[in-house]
Amino acid sequence: MGAGAGSGQGQLFLRSLLFLLLAGSPAPRPAGGQLHYSVLEELEHGAFVANLGEDLGLDVSTLSARRFRIVSQAGARQHLEVNLENGILFVNERIDREEVCEAGGTCLLHLQLLIESPLELYRAEVEVLDINDHAPTFPWQEYVLEVAESAVLGARFPLESAQDPDVGSNSVHTYRLSPNGFFSLEVQTRSDSSKFAELVLERTLDREQQRTHRVLLTALDGGVPERSGTAHILITVLDANDNVPAFDQPSYSVSLPEDAPAGTLVVQLNATDPDEGPNGEIEYSFSGHAPSQLRELFHVDPRSGQVLLKGPLDYERASLHELYVQAKDRGPSAVAVHCRVLVHLLDVNDNAPEVTLTSVSTLVLEDAPPGTVIAVISILDRDSGDNGRVSCEVGPDVPFELRSSFSNYYTLVTTQALDREVVPEYNVSITARDMGSPALLTRSTLTVPVSDVNDNAPRFLQPSYSVYVMENNAPGASICSVSALDPDCQQNAYLSYSIADGHIHGMPVGTYVSINSDSGHMYALRSLDYEQIRSFQIQVQAQDAGFPPLSANVTVHIFVLDQNDNAPVIVSPMPRNGSVATELVPRSAGPGYLVGTVLAVDADAGLNSRLSYQLLQATDFTLFSVAPDTGELRTLRSFLEQDATRQRLVVQVRDGGQPALSASVSLLLSVVETMPQTLSDFSEFSLPPEASSSSPLTLYLLVSLGSISFTFLLAILILTAIRCRRERCSRQGDGCSRPRCHCCPGSRPSSDVLKTSNLVAQPPAGTTAATCLDGPGGGPPGYYKVCLGPESAQSDFMFLKPCSPPWNNEKDPRKQSQPGQRLQVSKQINQPNTDWLPPSTQRPALKRYQVRHCGNRGR
């Protein structure tokens, strides 16, 4: 075999020059947006092919961010690649044209170029140009050709053809024969433009003179530089075998489906030889230059001449097979004759469509507008005609559709708005179906996850919360828990809880309660007191971590429940100076006589403040009883002679709490024959030291008593000063008349009337006379008169003074009380705080004792 001419450097130079000439001009842009380029085979890695960024008008700086890439079939070799920094298409790995395109002809690499944001799809084809990298080769380096000496001049003897994998001008172009005196060479062209050589006998052979002839056959290609291959031919001159076989036709043409099984008869060859005996027995075989691929597909029976199918056919690889079969007899000096068999394959729908999914983005935002591109889908069917035409569709009930962009290329786009909270993920079924009979289809599933957008605000499980907290709770204790849900996911569903700013009784709400921002558990920061605050409300906010964040508010009503933590406080009667409270009871009192009323208050509420009274200890339980609801102490029967004159009682006041709290007071009752005018200890409102220091009631009572005492003393001083001034004026005879107090026997009321009536006489407007009211009894110890000057008629206070005779025996008619006139003195008594009032059944008794108390203060 010969080597190609030219050194390695010359070949490299010529190859580079040829590539620059082919690729130097700008690439054309055919209709439909498809680019066409050319590249030489066997170029090294990194060789320049084209500047895609410039040809497509793309911004080179955004190629990487927009994921510019070549979409290739699964498992296919990536011969070309794009440099994302400059947009240049370069050779990624060596391209062997004879390997990539086995069938010959134009070798094209089809590229699908994809760029995102927004999605754009381009198509380009790169033609791989052949270089003369293969020399012609013969199947054997030496051939033996037997020629009968009787061969006539001009007889032709086909020779084995040389094979060159290159195409076009780089393939076998011509043959040469070394100079000799007997044979010449003629080059013939087949229908596929391939060349083969035939020896032509130019001189008559004479075996007796020269038995053999040697010639050198050279096959030359048309490449630059030219390459060649040689074979030696040994021509043996045989004795005459006068007839050669002849086929009944020079060529055969048959059609065969591509799915025909092995052993199928392709064609029956028939050749005849008129000779007899071995000279007429014909043997069939492939010509010497039949490629190995054909020998693997077909078999020629040497005896019968049947061409049988040996291997599987594939219309998609080659639709036509050209066989060369020879026939020669078995006689001496046998001459082989040749015929051509053309096998046309019929396409069968044996290839299902191939679906290639190229996902644009792994996640699709749920607020993506309709028409957003989800994926690019390429469909390939290797069949032809109707068998290769494909329709593509998506499954029902999905918000997606397919739009055709190029032939057999589709884009999957959205048709409506998505909602991740309704459907978080779609499994889109894509069906590709060809038009063959029967039709073949391929189904592929594309999973499209929907990415969350913060489009849902948190939602509390309840429209409002009501929380009941027992007072005296431990600070830091959990009082309740609020919970909200957000149908979004990930950070859009992460909730944090907080308490809105506000004030409770003038204090920031943050000093009362706190909330765990993660769990929503609420905690009391202080011990609550029902007597100070009974209920309050706060606003709790739940906010997600999305952008922008969304929030929701809920109102939490907190009700403080009362606890029986306050014992009853006895406000009447109260002992003075630490002694036992005393009371006088007339011996003449009958059953049901009201001795007094035990009055108590409880700062709690509800059942905890419902008080009941009971007689705990008594000198004689048959003599007295206590009303359980009002605390009124009454006699059960009349006093007997043998009853003790001093009765000791212990009255207990108990609230209705659980456990119940109580307080008690000791009373000392003295049984007297006649009742003095002074009031008993039941009128006292002073509180025990412990109550004064431990309850707000103490402060109220102390302030009230202090104010009353101060006002009382101030009124006494003012009235005394006025009285002294009037007396001084009367002595000096300056015309001032002093008020005088007279004892009026005719109008002295009874002691019962004075005791039961709290009304004090008030003179008519405009009078200047002093007003007198006789006291009960008649004896000196208990005989008093109520005297008021004209200036004190509107006073809230009254005082008692002993009745003294007038300065003289003259009676001033201006200062005499008119007969039948009832004098009144207005009165006002400071009441306790209404929050501390006893039950309604006890209020009349409390008012009565307040009046008596104020009257005692006046005395």
C-alpha cells in the first residue's frame, strides 16, 4: 500500500488553509432562523467553528446567566461546545467524519441551541467537511487473475476495487496500471459515482511463450495532497475454456421490508454456461470488493445462487444496499462474470417516537403569568413518511399546553394562574404518537413543582380568645396559647407572634403578659389581683417571614377569676382601745328586740363575698340569735330574773369561698333597767389595726373619719367663737342679742321619739332665735338640750349642751319656738366606697348605724 504525498507540515498547512477558506465568511442564516456552519474533521480540541453570540445578536455578558447551551440527545457524544464567556462555538472533541456519518454523502451535525430568561430556541447545523485523511486500499495486496490464452482481443477483466472512506474528491478518483505489453486499463463509473477498473486485453496471449504476467494496479484519490494505494496482480495464462458463465440479466432490483427475518430469500440469481462438465458448473460468490458490512447482512449460496438475508436490516441506517455477485465455472481458466443486486428496504413503523424533556427551571412560581415557558420538548421518530410524522399532546386537567416552535420541537407553557396551596406539584403526562399503522406512542411524565409565593396571610384558629386566669397566679406561668396557620410553605409559613403595644390601667401591656414568638404561648409577668383588675384585652399579631411579610391580629380577652384571698372585715361594732365592744339592753326588751347589727365587708366578689353570720359563743344561746344574712342581733325571748346581767357573745362572719374565711367579734351585753342616752359600741366604725394596715378599706375609712373629725372640730370652734361674740355684745349692751337656750317643758318629747328619730329641728328661714330640743329623761345626769344658733341652721353637724338658765328671767319673744313647729337639721354622712358595700339586706342597718355614729360624734 502506498503512502500519501507531502510531509506532515504541508498537510497541516493545507488543512488549515482549506478550513479558513470554508469558515472565514459569515455564516448564512436560512429561513426559519437556522444557522449553517462548516468545520473540518479531525480538528483538535478548542478549534474555532463560529461566533454564535455575534451571529445570533446575543449579549455575550449574559450568556452564562441565561444558561446558553446546546441541547443534545441522551447518550450522544458532544462534539461541539459553546464558550459562555465569548459565545464562540468550538470543537469539544475530535470529529471523525467517517465515524459520525457512516453512509457517506453530506455529513451534518444538527444543533439545538437553548437560552433562557426569556426562553429562546435556535437551530444550527454544522457540516463536517471531509479531509483526505485516508488512502485508498485494496482488499488484498496481491490478486491472481486467470486468463485463458484463447481470450480474444478487447476482452475485459473486472478488477477488485479499492476502498476509500473519504468522500467526494477525496475518494477513489482513478486507477493506474504499470506499463506492460499485453493489458491496458479502463476506469468505469458506477451509478453511485464510485470508480472501478477493468483490464483490457490488447495482445493475444500465448501460454507457451509466457505463462504469467505481473502488473501493478494503483488507485489514486482526488484529495490534496493526493493519496494512493497499490495492489499486485498476477495474471496466469490458462488453457482455453471457451465459454464463460452469463447472468440472465446484468442487474437485479428487489424490495425488502426492514423487519424481514433472517433466512428470507432476497433474490434468486441465475447464470448459465454452455460448457459441459466442470467447465459448465457455476459457483456464485460475492465479488472481492464487497464490504464486510454487506457480508454480515447477506449470504450467497454458492450452488443455488440464492441471496439470503443473514442479519437484521435497519431502514434508518441505510435504505439501499448494493451487492456485487460473481459467477464462474469450475473448469480450468474459469473466468468470473459479475452482476449487481440492488436491495431497496421498505420502512416499517418499528421506531416509537423519542421524547426528550429539557426543563427550563426546576421551580415555577405560583404567580407566574399565563404563557410562562416551563420546558422545551423535542420529538424524534427515526421512521420516515407517515411513520415518522408525530403529534404531541399533554394530559387533561392540567393548566399547561404545548406550543410548536420548530418542526418536532414544542414548548410547554402555562395556560392559567397556578396556586401552590391547591396543587403543590403537577405531573404532566406528554404523549407523542406517530402516524404509522399501527401507530406507536411514547408517554413521558414531567414533574413541575410549584414554588410558593407569600400570597396568604396567617389565620388564627379562633376569631378571638377568652382566657380565664385565677388571681394570685405565679409570675411567669403560662396562661394560654394562641395558634395561627399559614397555608404557604417554608419561610412564607414561618410565623412569629408578638403583642401589640397598648396600656392596661396606665401600664404598658408588656408588663402584664409576654408571648413566645415561636410557639404562641402566653405568660403572665405579674401576679394578678381581682380586686385591682378584673379583665383586660390585648392584641396578638402573627406575622410570617415572607417578603413582603403578611400578618393577622386576634383579640385575647383575659378575665381574672376571683380567689377567696380576703377574709371578711368587721366594721361594726368595733372595740375601743382594745376592749370588748359593749352594748346596753333594756331588761324590758321583748322577743325580737333589735340589740344591734354586726356589719362586715369582704373585698372578694361573688360567692367569695357572700357573708353569713352565726352566733359562735354565748352565755345563753336561748336568749339571743343572729340573722345569718343581715347580722342583726335580736332577742329570742324576754329577760328573766335569773338571767345574768352581763351576756358575752361571740359572733362569727364567714364568707362563701372554698375554703371559707371568717372573722369574729366579741360582744358584751349589759342588761339595764333603763337605757342611758349614750349610744353603744355598735356605732363605732373604727377598724382593727390589722385591717387598717392590710386593706384599702382602712385607708378609705381613715380618710373619711379624719375628714369628719377635722370638719367637726372646725365647726365647734367657729360656733363657739360666734357664741362668745354674741354674749360679749349682749353684756356690753351694744344691741347684740345673744342666743339663749330655754327649757321647754311643754314640748319635751319622749325618749323613744328622740331615740328613733334622727331628724333635728331647723328654724324657718329668716329667724334669729336659737333652736332647742329637749333631751330624754328628766334627771340631771341625762337631761340635755339640743341648741343651735341661727348660723348653724345649715350645718351638717349638731352638738348637745346642758340646759342652763337664761341670763335673766325675761323671755325674748323673738327667740321662742313657735308652737307645733318641728325643727330639722340637715345631715350628710360620708359613705364608704361603693365597691365595699355589704349585701343589700345589710345596707339599711349600716345606714342606721352611720346616722347614730354621726350623732354620737356630735355629742
